[in-house]
Amino acid sequence: MTSPVSPSDHVTPRTALPAAQYAASRHAAWLGAAAIITDEVGRVLLVHPTYRKDDSWLLPGGVVEPGEHPHITCRREITEELGLDLPLSAVLAVHSFSPHHPDLQPGTPCPGEVRFVFDGGTLTPDQAEAIRLPHEELSEYAFLESRDAVQRLRPVDGQIMLAAYRARLGNTATAHLADGRHILDVPALDRHDVHVRYRPLWDRPLNRGPVPGQLPVQQAWAWCFVPDGRVVLVADPGPRGALPMLPGGTVESTDATPEDTLHREAAEEAQLTLADPVRLGWVLDETGEVYGGVGPNARLRPAARVTAIGPAAVDPATGHPFARLLTTPTQAAALLGWGPPGARQAQLAGETARDRWGLPTARAASIEEIPAEGMRLS
């Protein structure tokens, strides 16, 4: 039986090129490797090179040498630049940089670059204290909130840093970027320009007992659980990016209890209907500066069940809708920038949801945006 003839069978084979000519015809590009390294409250480590005329900063990392693999480069550069030997746990981003990008310094004969960004993990205070710089190459280092880090990087470097860091925070797949922009689907944290919300006050431990009678409760923010064990975060957009927070807010004179505040604010900010709020504890605010200097007060931390999520709506206090995100408690603590005390609080909230309501422990998953039309909860 005669086999059908494919059109490709009539294509004349291309004459093989000599090896040197073939090699010269292949695309050439520089290779680079860098790392996202943070401190315990989620600030990103940047280094300040002595050789950049525009005074911009960099992620730790450097140039891949001939015959070297990017992950080897990254570990070598971290050791050379910081004096630390750090394991790399994931490839967070791969970025291709075109030779005519506006961030390229004039006169630089660059054929383009492919850069790998790895997860260098979180440094303990002792590791951060042990950093030693080669001062002929780097003048200083700093741990910076992501919004501030962007200001010290060249624009394209800032875009790469944010995409890589958000891939780590959101547990998403490796971000693939071209000239600073995602070439595949844009994850929720990038879509809403979400930054880690670090404030030192919120790094304080949770007091488990009742709020002392003489201490007014000025605020109630809650771990709001959906049936699969994840929690809802809201992100408030602003000119420098969106800052995440737990649903809740300031106790108003019209609220009979902090729990009334929670129900009202969760409905206004995130269109959540809550049930069974339980107090996990409270955080001490010694000055009450954000409330006009009212003095010592308590910030309550409840947990509650979400029984319904309605369509997105404008928050009456701000005049715009908030982004609504579903995260694991651990992811929420990292985005809130509360450090180790926040991680312990997230664990307590998860255990409370399991023991009180029989909810499962949320599995590691990518951060998901709640649809504008709301969600049906089983």
C-alpha cells in the first residue's frame, strides 16, 4: 500500500553549514543571574555598586562566566558579594532584555541579555549581621520595602524584581518576562501592583488574654476564612501600588462592639458576610499616633467564617473598590510584613479555623483573585 505524500516530503533539504558559520549564525546574548533575598519582615536586599554612573542599585548577583550555569553563578556571586553561602530554592523569573532597551546605558555594546532570578530565601538576623561587602565593588547594602526598592533600581530592574518577588509570595509559576513585561498571563499580585505592607508596629506579638479594661480597642482586623481554609485579603490601590490588609478597620462611635466594626468593614471593603467571629488576641499600640495620638490602645485580631462573597463594590470610605485576594494564612502573613510574630498568628488562626469550624488546612496554592461578580461558597 502506498503511503500518502506529505507536502514536507518535497522540501529540498538545506545544505549543512560549516560548523564555524553555523555557530556564528546562532543568536548571541549575555547571561546574568540574580537573587531575591529578604529579611524576616519581607524587605528586599539590594546592593549599591561603585561602578554604575547613574547611582542605581542592584539585586545581588552578576554575570554568568563562559561555561558556567546560571545557578552556579548566583551562588558564587552571593558568596563574593555578601560573604554568605545560601541555597537557592526556585527559579522565580526568567527575563530577556533587548539590545535597544532604553534602560541600557548609552554606548554599551550589548547583544541582549537573558537573566535568571532565583529565590535566595529569608535571612535570619544573624545572617544579615554577617554580611560582608567587597568595598571596591559594592559600597553598601540595604533591606528595603518593595515600593522603596523600585525607586533605587533602574526601571526594568524594578519590574524584574517585583515580578520575581511576587512569584515567590504568590506561589505562582516562574515569571517569564521580556523587557520587563510578562509574556504570559499576569498573576494577580502583578495585575494589582501589590506590595508587601511592612510597618514595624505590626511586627509585635499577639497577646492572647482578654483586653485589659483600661485599654480601648481602636481597631479590629480579622482572619476571614472561606470553606477551603484560605483567607481573604484586600488590597487598597494607591499611587505607589496596592497595600494588602486583613478585612476590618477602625472602631467607630456607632459600633457597639469591635465585632460590629468587623462585620461592617468586611461588608464595605470586600463584600463579605461573616459568621462566628472569635477573638484570637490583641496587639498593643503604645501611642495611638495613627488615631491622633490617643495613647495606648489595643488592635484586636479575630478570626471569622465567610459565609458569602458578593459582587465587588466601591468602598464608601475611599471611593474606589479594593482588590480581593484569596491566600493561605502563611501567604497572608508574608504579604502583611508582620515577620515571625505574624507567621505565628497565621498558624494560630489556621488552627482555630480547623478546631472551631472543621475547616481544612489550606494547601500551598497560587494566590487567586476573587471574581468581580463574587463567589458561591460551598
